[in-house]
Amino acid sequence: MSVIERSTAKALPGSTREHAAAGKQPAQHRRCSPCRWPASALIGCGVAVLAWAFILCTTLPSTATAVHWSAAWAGLDAMEALGLIVTGVLAARGDLRRALPAAATSMLLLVDAWFDPMTAGPGSDLAVALAMACFAELPLAVVCALVAWRALRAPMPRPA
């Protein structure tokens, strides 16, 4: 550690040295206090959704007609496009808030990669859906997840 770094560490309130002397972790490494009731509610809801998914799997008919089929797919693709654009703009600016749209877009792409083949007809429709999933949606989902992960792992800027 250089002389300047040492003097800065001594002078800054909340510095690593000050926290070490007090037996605390620095602010950037501290975890927030556990959110007990929201955590319990989210876990409970997750278990309930799993049970609901089982019920749907065993009771829904194997085919269905959707009145707004094209609007549903166009809407999903529009959300993916918006997420990719926002993530790209924030990444180009070096803005760490890119983690939020990157994570959301990654999940949208995973959903698209799942539902395309599951709803495609046999033959060329299925082949196109699988190709899109393997060569477009899944790779883009991985890229978005990495962008989110790296933004979350980046050191937080210190307030001026």
C-alpha cells in the first residue's frame, strides 16, 4: 500500500482500516440484514407454484387455441428487443444498472427458448424453433446473464 493510499484509508470514515479496527466488514462487502418475512413469503409462493404446475400438468388438455396467439409472441419478442437495447445502451455507457435489464432479458430469452419448441408444430416449424433456441435465444441469454453478473461483481463507485 502506498503512502497516499495509507493516508486516504486513515482519513476516510468507513474505511477498511477503520472497519477492521472495529471488527466490521467494509461497506462494499457487508450483507444487508435478512428480510425474513419477504424471504419466507417468496419461498412459500415458490412451493405453491410448483404444486400448481403439477396440477396444470395433470389436468390441462394437450392442445388449446389461443385467440391472441400472434400478439402474445409479438409482445414477448418486443420485450426481448427492448431489454437487449436498454442493456446494450447501459453497457455502452458503463452504467452498472445494466444488471437489472440484463437479468430480466436473460430470463425472457430463456422463456422464449423453452416455449418456441414446446408450441411448434412438427417438421420445419420445430426445426426452426430448435435452431432459434440453440443459436440465438440461449446464447443471448448467456451473454445477458454474464453482463448482469459482471455488473453485480464490479466495485461500487464511492460517493463524492
